[in-house]
Amino acid sequence: MESQGPLAIVWVSLGLGAFYIALIWVNTLLGVFLTPLFLIPGTWLLDKMGVGSRPPATDDAAGSTESH
């Protein structure tokens, strides 16, 4: 039976560490670059649907107060 020894454990741990660091890095970059690709067209769609729009302003100079 062949045994690997402690050096193999070091190599495997370094390889797995590098793999997971790269995985986290790629997922972070995907989040940073892909999020605007969905958010910006989403705001266009919400604008067209009128979601979050303000009611039209009135032209009344006195505002809501009335003088009697």
C-alpha cells in the first residue's frame, strides 16, 4: 500500500485554499459586474410602469392654505 505523507497534505491544502479563494473572487466579480446589468433595465421598466412616481404638482401659489 502506498502512503502519501505530510507533504501531500500540504500540497492539497494549498491547492484547495487557492481554489476557494479564486471561487470567492470570481463570485464577487460576477456580483459587481452583473448586478448593474439587471438593476439599470429594471429601473427603466419601473419608470415605464409608473412605480414610485410622484403625484403631479399643483400650480396653486398659496399651497394648501385658504384665506377666508
